[in-house]
Amino acid sequence: MEQLSIVERSLAVIFGIVVFATALVALKLDWKSTGLENTVFKLMLALLALGALLGTLAGIGVLGRA
């Protein structure tokens, strides 16, 4: 059972890094766009990157330890 948790945490870290990098690249490419809809999209991408970073840190064990 311990092996399963190691696999799950490893996958969470790997996919968290992938999602974080993808969100940052998309945010960089969309940075100069204007308009309300694009501003909301940029905010959503920033929140996605933040969530992926927090998920990665939790998978590593930096966050969530009491």
C-alpha cells in the first residue's frame, strides 16, 4: 500500500510541473492581449499556475505537513 502512495505522489509532482509550465507559457504568449475576456483568461491562467505550484509542493511534502 505504501508503494501506491509513492506512485501517486510522484505522478502529482510530475503532472503539477507540466501544468505549471504549460500555464506559464500560455500566460506569457497571451500577455499583450487586451479586453475584458482576455483579462479574465489571464487571471484564470495565473490561478491555474498557482494551483499547480501548490499541488506540486504538496506532492513533494513541503506543504500539508502538520
